[in-house]
Amino acid sequence: MNAIKIMGIALVLLLILNFISLGLLWKMSSPQNGRPSRPSEAADFLMRELKFNEVQRKYYQGLILQHRKQMRRLQSSRIALHNKFFAGIATGDTSQLNALRQLQGETELLTFQHFQAVRKLGTPEQQTRFDQIIQEVLRKMSPRRPGPRRLPEH
């Protein structure tokens, strides 16, 4: 075989392996792989712990959809600002830093207001229970970090 045929076969094999890898990554990251996504886990936990009735559940799910839509908008703005900020590394330009801080504040406030609205859905007894479990709900929503990470020593 000549070198061009060997390179062609190698290229086709690499493309096939690439598609298989992408497919596996997509399948593993989808919520249908046997584990609920983190926000659903937190929402299910909250509804179960507060013993929401059907009306409360439907209203809560509407609040979740509204919150996610608002968070996606902020996330897309954050990504754009983050990219602009780090584009300034070569020049030392940090002018986007305040905008990033403000956006982080908006994100925190939006989440705070979301949970205020969720708390208001409950009866006085459910509100008391909400106050007891909110930190655990927030922990369930946060990204998991695998073990302690240490910076390499120089």
C-alpha cells in the first residue's frame, strides 16, 4: 500500500473514533442516563421535604422554568463578558471586571428572589421547614467538585 492509502484509512478510522467519542460524551451528559440533573435533584428534594400538594408543585415548576430562562440570559451575558475580560490579558485591560462583578450580583439576587417566591408558596409550616433545608437545597444545586484540588508545588 502506498502512503496516501494508509493516511486515508487512518483518517477514516480517526473520524469514526471521534464520532463514537462525541456520542458517548453526549449520552453520558444527558439526564436520561439514569441520574437526574442537579437542579431536578434539588427541586425533587425540596418538593418532597416540603410535601407540596399538586397545585404547589405546578406553580413551583413554573417558577423553575422562569428562573432557568432568566439564568440562561445572564449566563450568556457572563460568557461574553468573561471572554472580553480575558481578551485584555495582553494589554492589561481590566475594564470588564466591574461589569462581571455586577452580573454576578444580578445572578445572586435573581436566585435569592426565586427562592423567596418558592418560600411564599408554602404554608407557615412549610415555610419553617423551607428555612431549615434551604442550605441543603443550594448545596444540591451547586456543581460537584471531585475531591480536594491542590495546586502543584514549584
